[in-house]
Amino acid sequence: MDLRAKLASLGLWLPAAPQPVASYVAAVRSGNLIFVSGQLPLKDGKLTGAGTVPSSMTLDAAQAAARICVLNALAIIDRALDGEWSRFVRVVRLGVFVASDDGFTEQSRVANGASDLLVEVFGEAGRHARAAVGVNALPLGAAVELEMAVEVR
């Protein structure tokens, strides 16, 4: 698969892989799985989605932030695979965390921004297990954080 070409066909691009913002590594490979640490909606090193949903950020904006998190995770996987996407098998799991106002219960709709993008990019291999969790705060004040596990050869 040519990931860059597929993203370009969707009007997207693979960013530079973000560096960890604390004491952890961006990804760990164990056997045939790559676990990507939590990714924030960082674009060019700047947080693009901050605050809580829906008071500080609309549902649509939070979905867009989740998509940026996915692109950052894919950049990290790209680095782990040395750009050899022929080794990619499937997305296994997403964990999506949403900084939520009290009473907000649509975390799954925010997470759909990420899930739908993965299906657009990878088709059936993009379908995955998922958790969408509401939290009171995330690192750097982000509205969304995403972790991912993928299977590789």
C-alpha cells in the first residue's frame, strides 16, 4: 500500500512523527503488534484542539482533532515500519480520550472522526476494536488524545 498516495487522494498528508512530550517512547513493537503512545492533535508542533467538549470545542471540531491524532499516530507507525507499509496488516484497537464537560456523553461520536478516517484509508483493515472515554483533563490541555495498536508482518 502506498499510504502517502492514499492520504493525498483524501487531501491529507503524513506529518513528521511527533516527539514524546514526557517520559515515554512514541511506539513499542511487541511481536507482530505496534503500540502507539497517546497522540494529541498537534500540527507543526502546536496544539490544534484544546479545552473540553462541547463548551470549548464543538463536536465537529473535536472529530477533526481526532483525525489529526490519527495522522500523528500513522506518522509514528511509518517511522517504525521504515516506510514499508506492505508490512501493515490491520488496525487492531483505538483508545480515544475526550476532555468532556459534565454531562457530555457523545465521546463515541468524537472517536468516529478517527475511526472513519482509518476505514477511509485502509478499508476493512482499518476496522478496529475501540474504547471512547470521557475524562476531565488531558495533557497540555488537549481536547482529544488517541492511542493505537496495529498488527504488522
